[in-house]
Amino acid sequence: MAAEVSGPEVGGEGQEPLLSAGEAAAAEEEEEKEESRDVVETQEHYKSRWRSIWIMYLTMFLSSVGNVAVVRSYIAGATSLTERTSAMANTSACQAVGFILGPVFQTCFTLIGEEGITWKLIRLQLNMYTAPVLFGALLGVINIILIFAILREHRVDDLGRQCKSINFEGEESGVLDQDAEGNVDHVAVVAINFLFFVILFVFAVFETIATPLTMDMYSWTRKEAVFYNGIILSVVGIESVIVFMVVKTLSKKTGERAILHGGLLIVLVGFFILLPWGKKLPNIQWQEIKNNSIPRTTSIEMLMPFWSLQAMQLPSNHTVEPVGCPVTQSWCLNTPMIYLAQYISSDILIGLGYPVCNVMSYTLYSKILGPKPQGVYMGWLTASGSGARILGPVFVSQVYTHLGPRWAFSLICGVVVVSLLLLEIVYKRLIAFSVRYGRMQEESC
């Protein structure tokens, strides 16, 4: 009996529970992983998820200001890695279309006139000034209704497996917790934030400098500069929408990092072209000479019929708006002019490179963050972009006014070169969270 009690059976009973507990834990963990791999998204969930994503697109189209971080965070959590680039590109395209169509709608409302229609019952006057505001408010109400009626919280992991919602906390969130294990690469996060700052900084400079640059270089009046640059920026906006659509397909072949690198190179070439290379100086605006200034014929006037020029002749005592490069800017006396062909070529290149860099930067950013909730991180990314839009105009206005376009655009080129060097340094770290921890393989370099 003693042998039976103290023999192998006791050892078996004493050791087997310990071994079986460890094996059971490992087996249970393996079963959970197998079950999570077998989670297949239902057709109903898929349709509901993409209906919600389309509501996010509509939100970016109607009112992107203040919603950017929230929309990007939601789309990052509701899409798999293979869907992410396309969804982010669509988001940017909707935002760009909204920026383009907004002024178009406002122009259409001018047909109502200043008098418009008055609804005496509620004392509401619908005219060219109130109609755009009321139309915007109506679109906002429609957007809110659609959000409550259609938008649902969805979350999938990097492989597209259905997970619990973003705000869900409970014992059944095992799939999400397993995939979220691991630390975010904060070096890559900081690098993308810096790159995004540079991208928005460069575009803010491009938008800000357009009017004063063309007035100084081509002797355009304020009205001409606003009108022609408005047309140019509209064309650049249309170009950006096309780029957003093309980049979705291109990223599947080359990868986001390579496209971001290429976009920064295009922006660099765009600003390099803007450097003054010729010998001809711009027309000088001598402020001391006012009413007795020598008449000047612009290239636009040369294309107009003689009779129309005679009709536009102003009385000799009429004060004409001074045009040309102001003599108060000392660089105007020794800096060659930037030819119109240079300016238009630069606009085309920057209009091509900026949307590429924009969508690739926050697509990579969302992939680096992985399955963790991304609201705070997306807020930091949006804050860096907002800071760039504040500092960009201040920087370029000061440098351009005091030192001229050669210094301004040279410094911009230097900033872009630094961003390219940073991208080269962190290039291998800009990979998806799941790829970094070996849960899936990277499809492209």
C-alpha cells in the first residue's frame, strides 16, 4: 500500500497537474489564437462597416475642420492594412473636393442677388450673403442625421478580422487585446509627426506666397493676382483629387514609404525651380512717382484690341494702383525675376507632390500605431499640421519681404532635404505594427 501511495502514481499525481496546467494554459492560448484566426467577417458586418466609413467620407466633404483627427482615427480602426491606404486616400479626396466645391457653391449663390427673397413670417432674408450660411447649416444637419441613423462603431484588426468596438471594454475583447500587445515605435511616431509638419508647412508657404510673388514678379494688380491665382489653385485642387485616386493603386505596387519619398523629391524639385535663375530684373514700383508715372503695358493688355484699350483709358488725374516690385524691398533691385513658366511648372509639381506626401504620411502613421485606439496620436498629428499652417505664413512673409525669394525658397529646399534625410534614417522603422511584431508579412517595400 505504501508503495502504491508513494510510488509513481503519487509522483504522477503531484507532477501531472503542474504540467497539465502549463500545457492547458498554452493549449488554451493556442485555441484562442486559432479561434481568432477563424473569425470571418459576416456580410452584414462588412456592409455596416463600409456604410459607416462612407459617412466619414461625407463628414470630411461637408465639414472637415475640427473633425480630421476623429475621422482618421475611426477609419484607421475600421479598416485592415490592405484597405487603409485606399480609405485614407478617399478621405483626403473628399476633403479636397469639399474645398473646391465650397467656393463654387458660394459663386452660384451670388445669382440670388443682394435683395433676394424675404420670408416675413420668421423674418428671414435669403440673399447672396445669407444663402451660403444657411446651406452650410442645412448640410451640417443632414450630416448629423446620417451619423445617428447609419454610423456604427466598428473595429477590425490589421488582417481584417472583426473585433469589438473602439469604446468596448470587457472580457470578450480578447482578439483586440492579443493584437494590441506590444509597444508603439515612438521614434517612428515622432518622425512621421515631423514629416507631416514639413509637408503642411511647405504647402502653407506655397499658398501664402502666391499672391505677393506674382504681384512683384509680373506686375499684377491685387485683383489680377487674386483672380489668376484662384484659377491656378483650383486647377491644383483638381490635380490633387486625381492624384489621391491614382495613389491608391500605385501604393499596392511600390509601398507607402517609397511613394512618400518620391512625393518629397517632387516637392523639392518644385521649390528648386522657383529659385531665380535668369538675368532680367522685375519691374520696380517707385513709390515716389505717383500720378506722373510712365504708362505701362502688361502682357494681358497687349492681347486686347486697340479699341478696348482706348475705352479703358483713365483720366490723367486718376490715381492708378502702383504695380511691380516695391523699392522698399531692397532685393528687388538685384534679384532676377521668376519667369511665369517657372511659376506654373512649380505649381504643377507641388500640386502633384503635396497630396502624395499628405495621404502617405498619415496612412503610414495609422499603420505604425496598429490596433490600439489612435485618437490621441491622431490628435498630435493634426496639431503638428495646424502648427505648420500657423508658422508657414509667418516664416515666408518675413523672409520673403526682407531677404527675397532666393533666400525664402532656398531655406524651404533645405527643410525638405532635412526631411528626406530623416526619412532615410527611419525608413526601415516605418512599418506596420503587425509587421513589426511578426503577425503578418509586409507585402511591399
